[in-house]
Amino acid sequence: MALTKVLIAVKTYPTLSAQYDELVCTAGFLEDGNWVRIYPIPFRKLEYEKRYSKYDWVEIDLVKNGKDFRPESHKPWSIESDFNVVGHIDTVNNWQERKNIVLKKVYTNITQLIAEAKDKKIATSLATFKPTEILDFTIEEVERGWDKEKLATLKAKAQQLHLFQNAENPFEVVNKLPYKFSYRFKDDEGTISKLMIEDWEIGALYWNSLKRHEGHDREAKACEDVRKKYWDDFTLTKDLYLFLGTIYESHAKNYPYPFVIIGTFHPTFPKPVKEQPQLKLF
């Protein structure tokens, strides 16, 4: 694909890979509004000036990921490829400039979306989705530690490469989230789905909240902060859209629900249009 301009819209919470260390899956939009996935990226080891934020326009050398059948999946030409930030879209005019790109194609039916994902000719794996109704935001405790074998491999590689000894750009393995956060929602036919949220921001919100609280119930307070943001704010006061992406293994093995929530899009509700008073003719 060569040098490509991408509007970054998604950064997932990091996972561990024995081959590539700690990774995030990044996704965004091309200038024509089509989705593109960029993987793998060792985000936290990039030099500061090479890091990127959501809704940055970046330019990077991309090639199709030959090990990934999903059409949107690309990878940096080199694991050390530069992300050159060339612009940013802010939230003025109720996110209108972002909407012009993000909302070019919006799904409202989960059955249709999954059918497209399972169709080998299409294999849709990234989508903007508008639920008809958000029913609930759930929090469930999960395994607290990373896979021990992957962690041991990563630490051994780090020692060999002195990744932990770089004073200018120190690298430590990110903590695994001890909770799973999910939305339950209805689509336009009333089908109810429950999908896990794997956004970088929800993990950062939890850890930052945990730091602010003290006492034996600090985890419960941090979870409540997350609920307030994703339920009280996003679902009750914002015009919420969900960015959905498939998990590679779930998609490849044709699981019933291959998608997870990889990000949210949450402008405020559009202002209602005021009806103009009718003129009296007599």
C-alpha cells in the first residue's frame, strides 16, 4: 500500500505476543472513509514524538498483512516504521468534521454485520455500529495475570535487548486489566448482543481512577468511575456509536459472535430542529 494517510480512531488495550512483545491493534479510516487495521505495533516502545493520538492524521508505510485474511488488515512495512503525524481533527461544531469520515457507513443490524463477516468474499472485520438501545454496562472480574509463558519469553527477550534499561524510553509490561467491561444493546430488529470493550481508553480510565482512590474498596470505586463514564455519560447524554472489530481467531474459526467493541464515538445529541410557525393566511 506504500505511504498511506490514516485517521486514527482506535487503539486497543495492549496484549502480549511472544513474537512481537507488547502490542496494540490500531485502526482508523482512510481518506475515502474505508476502515484499515494496522497490526502489529509495539505502541509503548515508540519514541515519544512518534506516538499518535486518536483523531490524528498519520502517514505510514503500510503493506497488506499476508498472514491475516481480513481485507482491512495491514501492517507497517517494518516494525520500526515511523508514524508521521500530519494533522488532527478536533471536536468543533459537535464533531462534524469527524462525523464526515466516521459515519460514512453505519451498521444498525448485528445479524447483517455478522453475515458479512462470515461471507468469504467480503469478510468485513471493522465497522461503525449504531445500537437502537443500550441496555446495560456490565463489569465482571477476570484472571488478573498475563499468560506466564508469554510473560517469561517477553522478559527474557527484554533482558537480551536491554529494553528495561533505556533511561530515555523505559519499557515495562503493562498491567493486565482485572475486570471485563461490556455493553448489552439492541439492534434495529431487537436482537440483543453483549460485547466486551477492548478500548485503550477504558483501561487507562480504570488504572487512573484506581490511583486516585484509597482503602480496601478502591477497585470498586474505580469500577464505578468507569461505569459513570461509559453509562451515565456516554449512554445517557451522548449520541453513542460503537466501533466493532473481529478477533482474528474468532473470525477465522467462524464463531457466532466474532466481534468486540474496540472503541466508541460519542458526540452530543444533535439539537432538535425547531418547527417554523405557520403564517396565517387570513
